[in-house]
Amino acid sequence: MRTAQIIKAFIILIFAIVALTACEDVVDVNLNDEDIDLVAVEAYINTKAENNIYVKLERSLPVNQTAQNPVINNALVEITDDAQSPNSVTLEEQGSTGVYLLPAGVDYPGVPGRTYTLTITTPDGTVITAEDYLQQVETLDTVKVNLSSIGDYEYLGIFINSQETPGLGHYYKWDIYINNELLYDAEDLAFASDELVDGNYIYDMLIYLDWEEEEADQILHEGDTIRVEQLSISSAVYDFYWGLNDQAWAGSPFSVPPANVPSNLSSSDGKRILGLFSARDISVGNTVVIDETNYTPLISGIPNN
């Protein structure tokens, strides 16, 4: 596994230099009794036609407990936009799951260019709020799966091609689905800012490398179906993923001291809120079914290459 570990470290360094720029320091907060029973929020609104709003509410347990976090039931969960005549919607809890979705038959599409505010009122009267701007995303033109030059063409990689929007201040995340299952581990997150590539066309950017040496540990196999979604995210959400990335690689040669992951949520009682609220536009790329033709070196789409 030594070769794979070296490649991991190399990829982290290259991705940090080329794409993941403008990282901000995270304030370190010591874990103590005040950090127990915090509210954890996972929430988003996107531009898909269906199932485009999701909010999950839980409470944190002490770090030495392995039980599943208890969910928060019977909260009042609302989303409002900043249109000239603001549009609001109240979500409904799905049974007693702590998951809040649009009521049946109700549409509330995400609209690029609007800022969305999430307001959660818990049963004890605590009010949690967050807002996020929904930036339009460029079209994801091409998804490729091929052997990558990183690792001397021993490992399959997933590559994307897309225009980058002119003007600094755009942030991106790529959700990778393998056989319709989202690749969600923190160390597999693919996200970037535009600081070093502003306005350029992005040719064959590596967003995932299946760098495990043992075939049993690899996750890309012949016959698998690969789909990638390109998301626009805000700077606050970008910082959140940076925090997750730092924690996922704690102890590696390029890690930083462990720190709390930043959040764009705030609470009326002054307590820290875990998680984030994200508004994002989505462009879905082409689907790739891995076959023997994918086990070849990438033929780059860069002109004159």
C-alpha cells in the first residue's frame, strides 16, 4: 500500500495547489460538555425538477458514544427566497425521521440568482437560520473514465470538461455516482474555486482517482455506471468542505491541526450549529459505463495536444 499512500499525498498536494485555493483558517474550539446536545443540520435546495429540497435535523451525542444521533421531530422548517415578492414554503416531516421535505403536490423550484433563507424553529423555541446564494453553474460538457498519468497509468480516474464562468468568486463541487450510489466519504470530496482558472475552459480535470493497489479495495470496475453532477456552491459551503477535507486527512503529511468544521448556520441561543445549508445549481454530465475501452490512457481534449 506504500505506493497508493504516496499517490494519495501527491494528489492532495496537486489538487490543493491547482484547484483548492483561498482556504481560510478554521477557529479551533475545544470539545467539552457545552458541545453535547448540539443541533446538526443537513439542508439543501437545488434546481432539479423533483426532490430538490432536503432538511435533516439531529442532535449530537458525546464523542465516546457510538449510538445513532437522535433526530429532532416536530420542528417548523421554512424556506424563503429574496424575490421582489418573496416566496416561502413550509416543509413537512416524513414520519418521525427528522427529515423534512416539500409537502406532496407542492413545487418550490430553486432559481439561480436568488438568495434562500432557511429558518428552523425547534420544539423548545430555538430559532436556527442560514442563507445561501444560488449561483448559476456552467454546463458540464463531458465526463471521461480512463487510466490517469498520475500513478503511471495504473489507476482509473474520472475526468470532467467544462467552461469556467468569467469573474472571480465561483465555487464548484462534483457529486460522483457509481451505480447510482453517491460517493460521499469526506476524503473523496471533489470541489474547487476558480482563483487560478478564472474564465478558462477546463480540459480533462481529474476529480477522482481510484488509487488503491489491491483490486478488492478499488471501487471502479468494468460494468459500473458512472454519473457526475457539477454543482455551484457558495464560498461558505466551500469553506465547509475544506473543513471536512482537513478532518478526513488529519494525520497525513499534508494535514492541518484538527478543528471544528465551519458552518453557515446560527442559533438564537448562541450555541454552535453543526452542518450547513446549501443552495446550488446542478448540471448533469453524460453517463459512462466502464468497459475495456476505458482501461486506456486518457486522450486529452486539450487543443493541439
